[in-house]
Amino acid sequence: MSSSNDTVPSVGDRAPDFTLYSSEQNPWRLSDQDQPVVLLFFPGAFTSVCTSEMNTVNKDLDAYAQAHVVGISTDSPFVLAEFQSVEQLDFPLLSDHDAEVSARYGSKYENDFTSMGLDRVAKRSAFVVDQEGLVRYAEVLDNAGKQPDFEAIKDTVQSLSA
């Protein structure tokens, strides 16, 4: 099992490939995507900041039109399906239930929530991966109350289609 001490992939690095299950319980593989991908790791469905983040992206989804946007958390596919339904999110949510992918992206809290028995919580993070599988944007936030730099993410996506 990986730990959060794994190195955060930097711009220009090959993005770690993975397969996770969506809220529809279908496999979703990074390397199978036919256009750039925006990976949005988030700590938990139905929490205030995560709900705000996912809705902010959803309301501006046209700005990401040249990329696939996916949200990733350690919630189960069933919780994510309910979250997606309640919030009417128009992009896939992926379950990293064992937090292994989060750890491979340097996006897993190590000790912050263990006092509550939660040892697999994703840090709020954003990555843009181009069609060749290279990281073009990387942002990992230690403070779960902060939001990613949506303008920088959109600028990166736009630059890949220029």
C-alpha cells in the first residue's frame, strides 16, 4: 500500500495510470481517455467545501469542454452516485475507496483524520493530464478548506487545444 509520502507528479511527468469505478459502477481508466483529463481529488461527498467545489466546476463545465473532468474521492461508488444525483453533477465521480490512487498522486492525508478512525481521506487536489498521459498542471492543497485555482486549470486545458 502506498502512503501520502509518495511524490506528487510534477508538470512534465508521466501521470500514474489507474482504473477506478464510477458512481455508475463502471470501470474508468485514465489511459483510455481520448482527450485531456482534469482530475479533481476531493476529501468527501456531501461536505460543504467539496460540494461547493464540485458545483463550481459543474456550473462552468463548458470552460472545460476540451477535457474530460472527473471527481475522485475515497467514498464508495454508492455514496458518489447519491452525491452526483442530489447535486446534479454532469461529470463522472470515481471511487478511490482504498485511497491507493490518491496516494500515488501525493494526495492522501496521512494522519489528519486518523483520530476519527478515517485513514483514507484524499487531499483536495487538481491535475490536468494531456492526451499523451503527461501532467500539465498539478496542485495539491494541504488545507481542505481551500479551493483549487480554477482559472489556472481552465487556462491549462485551453492551452492544450491551442
